Amino acid sequence: MKKYTDQLQKYLKTATSLATRYSFLLFLMIFGGLAGYLVMRIGNLSKLEPTAQQVTLKLQEVKKTNTDIENIQKLKELEGRNISIESLFDNGRNNPFED
């Protein structure tokens, strides 16, 4: 048993000395490998197209808003009166950055 532990200690000493000597190179290799993997993975994921089933599921989730006829009539009435609400809506649509 002592023979195996001596061999193991000798092997570990050489391995640690090599690891410390080439630690920067090992770091660069590991970092480069991870960066390359990330670039490849991002490239593959950006090329993926959704399946027809995924598209239909997402389209089914979209809910249409229903506006009451009373609200529409009230907006048309206010718009017809030409009060400040009309100018807020129209100016905001034409140039949203202007006060």
C-alpha cells in the first residue's frame, strides 16, 4: 500500500508542478474553449426558426381589445367639439418627443 501512495504522491507533485508552470496557458485554453462554445451556441440559437405549432400557440395567446360602442361615440363626439383632447392625440402621434 505504501508503494501506491508513494507513486501517487510522486505523480501529484509532477502534475501540480506542470499545472503551475503552464497555468496561464491552461487558463487561456479553457477561456478560449468556453468563448468558442458560447459563440457557436449563440450562432445556432439565432438561426432557429419557430415551428408552426409554436407560432399558432403564440398567435392564440394574443387577445384583441374590445372597445365599447359608447366609448367610440364619446371620442368621436369630443373630437367633433374640437377640444384639447384632439390636439393631444394628434400631436403625440406626429411627434412624440415634442412637448
